[in-house]
Amino acid sequence: MFLSKLKPRLAGLQDRVLLGLAALLLSAAFVVGLIESQLLESIFPLFTLAAFTTATLLVVWLLMLRVLAGQQAVRESGRRDAQNTEALFSLYQLVQPRRPLPMMRGWAASPDFLKVMAGRILERGACTIVECGSGTSSLVSGYLLEKLQTEHGGGGKLYSFEHETDYAKQSRTQLEQHGLAAFVDVLDAPLVTHQIDGKSWLWYDLSPLPDSVVIDILVIDGPPSITQPHARYPALPLLEKYLSKHAVIILDDYIRAEDKEVVARWMARDSAWTLTELATEKGTAVLVR
């Protein structure tokens, strides 16, 4: 039990820490040898050899853990790349963009997350979507709403909160270039102070959002985690009055412990939500009620 808990911790050590630990172990073996040479001269070779061998085996074990961890990281990276490549092909089957889409992954949404989002939008049909943080997801949602209107008629709209003015302008320009401005409104929504259960939170300004909006799908990929601890928690308390009876919440970056805690707090707040955890590159949580 102890070793099973210790192995992942040792495998995650930085190289300089690992080398320092190895040097410490070998030094300890050398010191044992010096002490024994003074106190136990007759059996000195046996004890010194045992101490040195033990230290060497520990060093080798640590190095093997590092190699295995590296191999696991390579396999995991390959799995994520393959998963995102498959998701990207699926996206291009669903939305035939008129211009190249912006870069994905990194700070931007990954293809596997966008595929999950796209599936929920197509499943719901013509719907009202609100997203926290504009970008590639805005374009994908816009194309899907256009597709739904063309193929099935009816309306559909995306409202995208964006707290950075320059990025909001960039998103609007991209939407115009792709011919999707009619389906997406990028809202200038600076981060302002809200009071939730007696605590102050920085979150998007809600005033640009029309009071009559009924949200069918809520996509959460902002604000940035550096805004404050549990930065995405205010989304549900502040928007729950706008949510439709069968609303869906899709949260990116669910791989982070902080966002797992956010979802747990949401579910404690309202037990009607059902959670599905998806193993996308950054982790995705889908909540349905």
C-alpha cells in the first residue's frame, strides 16, 4: 500500500530532485562504510557492500520509474493526438467552414471538446446557446446553428460573453468573415463584482444579455482560472434563472481539481443535475437536468 502511493510521487519528481536523491542515497552508503571501517573493521566489506547495493538498487528503481512515466506520457500524448484528430475530422464533416478555422488546443478549445459540444447542439436542434468565452467554439456553434436553420428551419442564437474588448472585436471579425454574424452575438462583458451567498465574485457583466433569453445549452470555458479561485463557479448561480427546464451545461477543463470542485458545488446547490464525465483532452463535464 505504501509503495503504491509512493511510486507516482517519485515518478513525478523533477530531474534535479531525482539526481539529488540518488546522490543522497549513495552518500549515505559511503558514510555507512566509513563508520563501519572504524567500528566494525572485521565485517566492514559485508556491511558496506549491502548498504551500497541497497542504495544502487533504489537509484535504479527510481530511474526505471522515470522511464516508465516518460513512456506513459508518450502513450497518453499519442492517445490524445489520435482522439483529437478523429474529433477534428468529425467536426469538418459536420460544419464545412468557408474559411480556415482558428488554431485549436492549448488555450483554445480542443477538437474533442468541440465535438461533444456539437453533438449536444445537433441533438437539441434550434436552440439558444450561451457561452462563457468566445473563440473557435463561437464559429463552430454558429455554423451548426446555420446548418440547423438551413436543413430544418427555425431559429437559433448564440450569445457569447467576452471580457477582453480586443478579443471580442477579433471574434466579431472572424464571425463576419465566416458569414455567421447573424447567428452569434459576442457580448462585451467585462468582469464585474457579483454577490453570491454573501461572497464577492468577479464574473461577466450580465447586463448585455437580453432579459428574455432562455438558455438551452450553456458552454463554460471562461473566465480564466487566474481570475480567482473557483473562477467558474458563478456561472450557475448567476444564470440559473435563465436556464430552460431541460438545459445542458458543458464545462471544459474538467481535468483540473478546481473545476471538479466547482461542479461538486453546483450539484450540492441543486440535486436535480446529472453529471457525465468525459475523458477529453482537458476533461469535459456535461450536466443535464
